[in-house]
Amino acid sequence: MKSGKWYSIPFLSLIIALGATLSTGCKKFDNYENNYAIQTPYGVYFADKLGTVYNTNDGKAYNIVFPADGVPCRALATSGTNFMFLKYNRLINANATLFLSENNGVNFNPVFRDALPDITWQNQILNVPAAGNRIYLASPIGSTVEFSQDNGKTWEDDATFTALSGFTIQSLTQTKNGSLYAFDYKTLRLFEQISIGQGWTEKFAVNALPNGKFQIDHFNNTLVAADFDGTNGVWYSNDFGVNWTQFNGLPTNHRIFFATSAHDKVLLAGTDSLGIYRLIGDTFVPSNNGIATQTSVYSIASKEEIYKNQNVKQYIYIAASTGLYRSEDLGQNWVLMRSGDYRNVY
């Protein structure tokens, strides 16, 4: 009996201790899963000056989606599960070609070819997820805006532009309230569509933009216009294009490749050889901590990861002449993710 009792007590204690350990271990594992397991990952596409297109899901491991062909991309976009890029090969013809992949880059097929404006702005393609499968494309020269309702597979003229004429749209944007805007910098004409399919109407300015090679973009519900040539800087309108005011702080002798919001929390502008600028108040200031000197910043993309505990981690990626950079603090600091000369990121 003594020997039996002598063995039974430690054995019982061992069972209790083991149960407690397993229970604690499960809780730790559950906590780890909730805190570190990603429920909704992000994907980034970016392209270099030779036309190579890459993909990454974490900024560390990269896949080549499309090999170099010597022709840089003009814009990248996704719609649904489809990926597309726009190229303009002047050696072959005067037209731009939109290539589409429906199988994660295994095959690409041309789905649209026409004479598009000679621009390299990312926002000449605009994906509108809230409208189902609709995606817009800047208008062919002498025509109207194109759109697709099947994730980029087929394209058609936007008939709601029929009554309007004398313009060519080069850039598009959608403000936070859902309204769409299309802009022609040559005529300084701005068009608005309050809801999908409702029709476009022209907005007439009281205090208009000066003449310049402007592209339209947005920051929340504020319209933003950046002069590509840099002479006129960046302007904004809080009343959807009726009155325009110029921001301060940007140089006037360097090109401005974009001025757009990141996560609707900060307005950033990419420049020729002076890196990136960040808006503080009504003034742009350089924000190049971590970026090599004399870097041109061509394109920007906002990405986020959602974890199982519903925490969200937000990133900003920029395609630049010295590499692909990432910020985790809304553009205050940058980390080089991959060296190279990159022109587009999406």
C-alpha cells in the first residue's frame, strides 16, 4: 500500500501538471495565431525600366511575372483576380497595348490596343472595386474613356461621354465618397461622375488651374492636381474642382511624377531626383529618410495586412530609380526592399 501510494501521488501530480501545461500551451498558440497569423495578405506588382514585372507578397521574396522585353510599362493594375499592364512600343507602332493575365501571370494576352496619350502616369488606369468588375482606362486620342465590366477582358466606349467632345482624358481618380473624376490637362477640362453609370458632367472652375501638364488625383475628398513638368507644383480643390489653390514647398525645377494619398492618411509627392515629399499642413517637406540621394520616385502603392485578431498593418511602397522602398509609418521613414531602377508599382 505504501509503495502504491508513493507512486500514485507523483503520478497524479504529473497528470495535473501536464494538463495545465497543455492548456497554457494551447492558449499561447491561439494568442500567437491571433496576433501573428495573417488573415488577408497583400500582393505587390512592380516593374523595372526594361519592362520586367515582379510580384511579392511580403517585400522579401520575389517572382518574375513577365520577363524583360526592353519596353517599360506605363501602368499596372489588377481587377478581381486578373492582372494587367500597359506598354507603348514606339518602334512597332504608335499604339499602346494593354496585356491581361487571368492565370497569375502564366500567360498574357493583348486585350486593348489604341493610340493613347503619351503619358506614363499610373492613374491612367483606375480600378473601381465597389462597381463590381468595372475598370477604367484613359481615353484613346480623339475618343472617349474606355471601361471594362469583366475585369479587363473586354473594353467599350463610355457612352455617357457621347454628348461631350473636344478632349482627351489622361488621368482618372476616385475620391473617398465614391465619385469619379477624369481630367484633360490640355484643355483644363474636368469631368465628374457621382455614381457609376449615372453619366459624366463637366465641372467648371471659378479659380482655375494654370496651364500645365497636370494629372488629377485625390486625398480623401480633396482633388489634387500635380504638374508633371514641375513648373506649377501641386494644387488642390476642396469643392471638387470649382476652386483651386496651390500647395507650398515643392521645387519648381523638377518633375513631379505623382501626388496622391496613401491610405487616405497622408499626401505624398514623388519628384525627379529629389526623392519624395510629404504634406504637413499646407506645405510639402522632403521625407527621404532611408532613400538614396538623387533618387527619382515614379510610382506609389498602398498595401495592408489584416491579422486574425483584426489588427491592420499598413505599408507604402514606392518604385524609384534606386530601388523598391517600403514605409511602415506613412512615409516618414523608408527601407530599401530591393535594389534596381523601378518605374511602376501597384
